[in-house]
Amino acid sequence: MVGYYFVFLLIPLVLGLAVQGWLKNTFARNSKIAVRSGLSGADVARRILDQNGLSDVQVLPSKAGPLSDHYDPRKRTVNLSEPVFAGRSVAATAVAAHEVGHAIQHATAYVPMRARTAIWPIAAFSSQAWMFFLIGGFFISNLSGQLFTIALILYAFAVLFQIVTLPVEFNASGRAKQQVAALGLADEREQAGVSSTLTAAALTYVAGALAALLQLLYLFLLARD
């Protein structure tokens, strides 16, 4: 099982750390490039929202720290971290436009987003509970098979959520690039920086989904043995 552990867990971990490092470096580099429009991330988000008939969606500062940007479909708010909300850079433009992309998905009932929302409650529970059943399988020998099976099923829901997240994130990035170009929020050179920022962010989701899928395979082999 040591060989399985190396292939299914350590390699994805190293890959994930590498992608995270690339994202931070890409964001930091593009954060130093000011957009000629002079618009902050909040301005960009507001401009795209209004142009898409979403004037009722609020743009709010997030206090959770850098890279905590997100769209909340329950409150219908675009929440931007301080470097993005007030930043007037290529990176701020990219991230703000991406989060608005999620707001547009919500407004247009984008199917993968609806699927992710439906799966979320189960995935949230599963991602917390599966480990308890796995540990129980190691210590309760007469129930080990059943507990391992439950752990696998629960973790599978968490993995499914990450896989469904991929088209949602890539689509939001595609919408962001389209909106930035169509509304003239960045010139041609700045659009290249927007694209590189969004690509780096998207790859973190790919790395996360790959790591989760390989861990699921590892758990399957562990349960089988």
C-alpha cells in the first residue's frame, strides 16, 4: 500500500502546492499592473452586473482575507477581498469579473451551477463525516467492512462536488474574459494578464479535483485490501 500512497496522495499534493504557488505568483505579478481604465475591482463588478441587468446584486468587501472572493447565491452578493475590491489592477479586474460570472450563471440558471448547488448540502456533510467512518473502520474490526464502505460513499459525494465545480469555474472565467473584452474594461495587453490570472485560478480547481479523485481510488484499494 506504500506505493499506492505515493502515487495517489503525495504526487497530487506536490502538484497542488505547485499550482497554488503559481497562482500566488501570477496574482502578485498582475496585481502590480495598473489598468488604464482606472477602475477598481468593485467598479468592474458593478459595471458588468449593470450591463447584464443585475443591478439588484450587491458588490461587497470580504473580510476573510486575500483570495476569499466569492459569489453568494443565497444573498445574491459578489464578495471581493480587499486587494480586489479596492485594487485597480489587472488581477483585481480578472477576479472581480470572474465572480460576476457566477452571478450571471445564477441569473441564467446555468445547469452545472444548479447541480453544484443541489449537491452542496450532501457534499458539505460528507466532507466532514467520511473520516470518522474511515477511522472507525480501522478500530472496529467486526464492522470494518461496512464502515469503510460508508466512508467511501460519503467521500464520493465530496469528490463529485469538486468534479461538478470544474465546468462552473471554467465557464465563469470564460464569461469574465468575454465581458472584460466586450465592455472595454481592459486593453489587449491587459486582457492577456486577465487570462493568465484566470487560467492559474482554474488550474487550482483541476489540481484539487484530481487529488480528491486519486484519494478516492486509494481509499477504494484500501477498503478492498
